Amino acid sequence: MLSAFITHPDCARHEMGPHHPECPERLGAINDHLLVKGLLDYMHTFEAPLATEEQLGRAHSALYVREIMAAAPKAGYHLVDPDTSMNPFTLNAARRAAGAAIQATDLVLSGEVPTAFCSVRPPGHHAEHAAAMGFCFFNNVAVGIRHALDVHGLKRVALIDFDVHHGNGSEDIFKGDERVLMCSIFEKGLYPFSGEEVKGLNMVNVGLPSRSGGDKFREAVRDYWLPALDAFRPELIYVSAGFDAHREDDMGNLGLVEADYEWVTRQLMAVANRHCHGRIISCLEGGYVLSPLARSVAAHVKVLIGAD
């Protein structure tokens, strides 16, 4: 059975000005590399739908959703925080990115596909319940998770976040929600300067020092994530897949390489096979240097779709 590759041309029309690291070329680099490696042969491509206000409102306040929709400019840029802005195409791109997580949820839970990778932007894990920040407008993974819980009726969903930056938005939305276990690894002392203070018993956040490297990353996964995941027994796993911890990406300094992303995906697939029929949905977050981003996504997707 083919896995799902979910994207949309609208996601490449959002841009935040020249030289911004969260650029449209990210998606082209990923698509080209997966194509060259033959990995798209193992995937069925879907075009992401537009998330509705109701769907977005399961993760965000209704007022915030209306404010973002009203803020979309007809020309130029609208700044929502010092490094995050909207152009005339941003709203549709953000709605497609969230819609991809919803579509992936429907596809995986219907049994039509076993796993899904959402190659979308803007990213989402910094978007809080009522605030845009850090290149993010809607929290894509959170919208998908709430769809799984509130529409499909799942009782236990795990969220894994291995972006170099802590997923403060996801934490803000899910802290204290016993239906969701959030496990994250991030570099200490980086934007958004959060994650080390425990916000809820359902949070397993591991901050790693700069230059920790792959060995410390894998040790944290084995010691903290895997026991928590096995105890929780998720019915579905979502991944906020950020690749900016790569040693060639200057957004952070953890020093990971493609083999680390391949390894952690194997661990997550093993958990999924034990507890939730192999069901994993992965959504792109960070990763800003095109070559290591594309190579890292390929290492992740190769395991996700069973093409290794």
C-alpha cells in the first residue's frame, strides 16, 4: 500500500521577502530530491485542501482565526511578528498546510494509506492557541491532532517534535490535555527560549546543550521518549519534522546528520507498529539550508514509507 505525499502549489506562493530563510525553494528542493531518489514512486500524491474556520478553531481561538484571515494583505506584506509576515498568498498557503494534516488524518485513519508526509509551508509548531510567531500562522499538526480526537474519536495521540527549536505553540495548545503526549527534543538557549519549564504532565521535553551531536540525541530518545510512548500506547503518532538540527544548518548547533533522522524515524515506526498499526503522520517544520534539508527529509521519508 502506497503512503501519502501531501502538498499544494499554494504553499510555494507564500514568501516573506528576499533572503528570508523560510523560503518557497524549500519545497522544490524536497520534491526534486525525493523524485531523484525514487521515493515518490512509493507514495501517492495528494493536493492539500483548504482548512475551514471550524477545523482551525479546534486548535486556535475563533477570534484569532478571524484576525489572521482579516490580516491577509491585498498587496505587499503584513508583519505579524518581527520575523513573520503575510503576503497576498500566505492565508491560502497556511490553510493548505493545516488542511494537509487534516487530509492525512482522514487518509491514515480510513486505512487508505499507512503513513503520510505533508510537504507544506508555512510551518506550524510555534503558532500558539491565539498567536502567530516564528514563521508560523496555524499549528498544522495541532489542527490535525484535534481532528483525530474530536472528529474521529481517538483517545490517545502522540506528538513527536525533533525540530532544533522547541515547539512552544504545540505545548501551549496541548499542555494538560491527557489525550495527547508531546515528546520533544530541542537545543537549549535558542528561540523561542522555552521548553525547559514543565508545563504539563503530558509533556516530555528534553533540552540538549549546543553541539550535543547524534549520540546525545539518540540517548535522549531512548531514555525519555521511548518509555513514555510505550506507557502511553498511542493510537496514532504525529511528527513535527524539523530538520534544522542538521550540522549544515546554521539555525542551530546540535550537529545531527541524515543518519540520526533515519534512526529516530525507525524508533518511531517501531513504536507505531507496537501500538497503532504503523500509523504515522509527519508534517514539515524547520530546515533552511536546501541540500541538507532535502537529504534529511529523504532519510526520514525512506523509513516512513518502508522503502529502505
